[in-house]
Amino acid sequence: MKILEIKDLVVNYGKVAALKEISLEIEEGELVAVIGSNGAGKTTTMNTISGLLSPTSGDILLNGKSICKIPAHQVAALNISHVPEGRKVFASMSVKDNLLLGAYLRIRKGEKKQVIADIDDIYSIFPRLKERENQQSGTLSGGEQQMLALGRALVSKPKLLLLDEPSMGLAPVIIDEVFKLINTIKKRGDMTIFLVEQLAYRALEVADRAYVVEQGNISLTGTGKELMTNPEVRKAYLGAGKS
Ligand code: ATP
């Protein structure tokens, strides 16, 4: 069953056309990636799904229903959680309070006990967050902040997790850890994941399927494996000769 369908989506910033009729779909339980270089339109796609931007035309369907006209705070209530580019944790709050904030809607629904259990579960996936649960989040390293941003999204128990450029600004060894965690979340199998990422190799390694976006258009699509061996993708995004 399709959880998300993007149909002929056009997004403009004033006179700048950022997305020029993009269409893509995600089946429930899949990890689908969008790769592309700087300025290709990846973040714009993400921000339009989560209601931060309004499209000029086209549609976005969640479980068959249009969500294009729904503001961002209401999209979050539809079980979509967005980990934005650059992480954006609440710097002056502790790690634990950031996690509790992620579960705000669930706590309001009276699920506090379950939320506490889920935070413990997050700590078991990300032990470093447990060690730092009372630390001010702004003092965490970039990698730890990325893990916190992921953890905060996970405690909201989304059906659809949107990950924007999780590698951004991180050292290669930390990127290894972040992608290992994304793989762990994927293997748990209870979440659909939509990932946009400039580091094509990392994204294709973990993705079931992927789309290549170039200057606001989708130029190629296939399984992660297919795209990894596609000569055009290898030349443009994986570095010539990289195996
Ligand atoms: P990156 O990996 O560098 O973040 P991206 O693929 O996420 O790139 P977008 O941020 O979606 O790309 O940008 C797509 C296009 O829209 C670019 O040409 C960019 O310059 C333009 N753009 C993005 N945000 C704005 C804005 N607020 N105002 C005007 N143009 C914008």
C-alpha cells in the first residue's frame, strides 16, 4: 500500500522554480531516498511534504488523502515526523526534555507511561544519549545532536519519518554511526522512511529504492543497488572509478 504519493509537484520561490513537476511514491515500510547535488530540490521536497512550503501546483497524498493544504503543525499530528537539515535541537533544554518534547502529542493523549518506556528504548538504541540525558543539548557534539534529533522524531512514533541530509556537517566516522542507526530503525520494520541525502553512496547503500533529482526534475529511479551500479549515477554522484 502506498503511504505517500507526490504527483506533479511544482514549487517556486518567487520566480525561482525549485521543483518542476516531481512525482514519486513510497510504499508502506520502505526506505526511499532522494539523492542529488546542491540545490537540486531535495530540502524543498521535504519541506513541502511537512507543510512548511506550499506548492504552486501538484499534490501530495498521505494514505490517499491530500495533505497539501494542511499546515505544518497539523501534518505532525498525522504521524509524520521531520528531522530537518541542520538538526535543530532545542539547545538550552536537556537531552531528556528534547525527547519528551518529541512525544508532546502522545503525552497530551495520556500516553506518558508508554512514552517513558519508549525513551528508554531510544536510550538502548543510542546509549550515548542516556549517558547525557541531563546535559544541555546545545553542548552535545554534532553527531550526538543528530542522534538526539533522530531520537526526538522516533519518540513521536511516526508512521512516516522524513530525514533531511542526516550526514550534514558530520565527520565520516560519525556519518557511519548515523547511517548504522538509520539501518537499525529500518530493520525494526515499523516505520516508513523518506531520506534526502547528498552523499549518494550512503543513501543508496541503505535505501530500498531511490530517485535522482537534478535541477528540480527526477532524472532516474531504481532500487538502491541498481542506482549504485548505474554508470550515470556512478559518474555524477559516486566519483568516477569508485567501487
Ligand atoms: P542542498 O543539498 O544544498 O540543501 P537541495 O537539493 O536541498 O540542496 P533546495 O534547498 O531544495 O536544494 O533548493 C532548490 C533550489 O531552490 C535551489 O536553486 C535554491 O537556490 C532555491 N531555493 C531554496 N530555498 C530558497 C529560498 N528560500 N528562496 C529562494 N530560492 C530558494
